[in-house]
Amino acid sequence: MGGCDRAEVRLVVRVVELSDAQVLAQVRGGDVEAYAVLVDRYYPRCLRFALRRLNDGDDAEDAVQQTLIKAYGALDGYREDGRFGAWLFRILLNECRTTEVRRARQRDRTIPLDELPEVGRRDHPPNLVGREIRQALAELSPLLREAFLLRHVEGFTYDEMKMQTGEGVSALKMRVKRAADLLRERLKEVAL
Amino acid sequence: MSHDDMHAPDDRPFEMDDPVLGRVIEELRSEWPEPTAEGPMRVMAAVRREADRARASRRRATLVAALWRRFSGYLSGRSVATGGPAWGAVAAAVVVIVAGLWIGWAAMGGPVSPDGGTGQVVRLVLAEPGATEVTVAGDFSDWNPLPLHRSGVGSEWMIELRLPPGRHTYAFQVDGQRWVADEAAPTAGENEFGIPISVLLLPEVAA
């Protein structure tokens, strides 16, 4: 035994992030706590969209929370023939639309420039140019704003947007183009 | 496959050609909000409650099924022994059906009175075969959702509302996701939020 060399043991730890499908398999298998992975993964992205869609921090948080709760209850209806994020945003869109309808009956919808919610940015603090951009976005009608955000900020395909909104691809393309034209016109004088 | 791979030749990303929109998209994509600490915790608390409720419901269903098997088996066994028809099983089935109808009726309750109890009773019905939840929202509820109940007829969902005379606008929502119009009512197209609006006109009722 004295002649044995001590083996060098090298422990390699590899962190593997579970895919959405893998997490969903755990949740459907009865592991409720696994759903927290999806909540943590999608909450910020959903909140980013809801903040720009609704222009209100409290309403956006409520919409996102309701979306994630409803998504858990509707998991049996998720067929996994598309991205989980796209399916989740379908629920989020409807939550945002419902919130807007309720809110429109309760108060004036004009959001002053200094009341648009500030959103943290990865690299830089909020800035004046960013505020101009957010104001220009807020001035779009809800459906134009929604289409632009889904396509160019959240990166969904037109087929996914069709699933999310129930609208035809042509109508969605028109809305995205119209939103882009309005933003371009509105911001052409701003030193971006 | 990234979403950029889905671009058709006439659908290239804006940022490739348009510096203004490219800057807009870059700014908006760089936003990454920090959720409140309570937000995700509230979600998981609600999810755990839902999971507990579903487990309790499954346990109840299992218990009812076991009791039914034992009860009907007992009564059927007695009928076989006497050589007669399985009247016991028939009687047990009648009891279960009546109890189910009673429980269902109790759950539905009477007409919902969003405005406090005045007006005419109106029944709204929606056929949705695969739905697990249907609600209706309208100006009569300040667009807060009111739950419909299965009417027991095929795939129909139903709610009774007591509404005052006049024009009412509303829409159904299926499984908290999809808004649908009432096919039995006139429509007013989609509102600015993309929701298909149905219209209900209630005449004044002669005193």
C-alpha cells in the first residue's frame, strides 16, 4: 500500500443551464419549485416589455405576475411546438391589453414625460437620449407600440407574433413598418 | 435558429440600414429591469397554492371514485344475489347525478348584479369545447373579469347578469389568453387594444 501513488483528483464543476423544455418536464413531473427557474428567467424580459407597453411600473409588475401565474395553470395547453417564451408572451399580451382596457376607464391615459418609468440598463445609466426614445415610443398607439416591441426588441418572428396576437402576418408587418416610420419621423431631429 | 435567420429579403433588420431606428432598438434592447424582490416571490406563492389545490382536488376525485365503486358494487352484488335487476346501482347513479346537479347549481348561484341589483337578467353563453376557464369583461364590470360556469350542455359556458337598460359592450376571454366576440350579438369591431367588442342593447322595461 505504501507503494501506491496518490492519485491527483481534479474536480471539474460544470454548470449546465437547463433548457426551458427540461425545466418544464420537471414541473410537469410534479416539481413545483422548478417553476421558479422559469420565473427568474423570464420575469425581467416580460417586465421590460410590459413597462414599455403600459408605461406604468405598478401595472407592468401586476401584468407580469398574473402572466406567470396563469402560465403555470395553463401548462397543459403548451404543446412545445414553438418557443416557450413566445407562448408566454401571448399570455402577457392579453394581460397588458386587459390592463389597458381597465385603466382607460379609470383615469386619463396621458403619461407625462417625467412619469415614464425608468428602466435599468445593462451598461449605462438612464440618459436624455433614452428618455426621448421612450417618449417617442410612448406616443405610438398601443398596437403599433406592441408590434414594434415584439419584432425588434423581443425578437419574435412574424409567425410567433401571429400566434401571440391572433392577427395576420400582413397586418403585423404593416404595424411594424408604420411604427418604424413614426419613430423615425419623431426622432430625426434628436441628436441620437 | 435565431430570429434574424427568419428575415425575408424585404425584412432585413432595421439597424442594418437605418441609423436612427438602429439606435432606438439598441437603446430599448439594452434595458433590463430589476424586478422587485416581492414580484417573483408572489408568483411562486400563488403557484404553490395552485399546486396544493390541484393535489387536493385529485385526492377528492380518487376518494369519490373509490366510494362509488364500493357502494355500487355492494348494491349490485345484493341485486345479483336476489336474481333481480341492479336497481341498487341505478339508485346510486340517480343519487350521484342529483347531488352533482345540486352542487353545480349551488356553485353557479343566481344572476350576477354588477351594478348592485337593478335591471333585467341577461344570459350570456359561449361555446368553447377545450376551455378550462372563461370570463366576460365589459363596461358593466369596469372591464374586470367575471367568471362563466359550464352550463352542463355540451361545451357551453354561461353567466347570468342583471343589467340596466341601455347599450353595453363586452368580450369573452378564454383561458386567460384569447379574447373572443359573442357570435350571437352584434359586434363593434376591435377596440384600440385589439379586443373584439360585442354589443348588447337592453330596452327600457315598461313599469
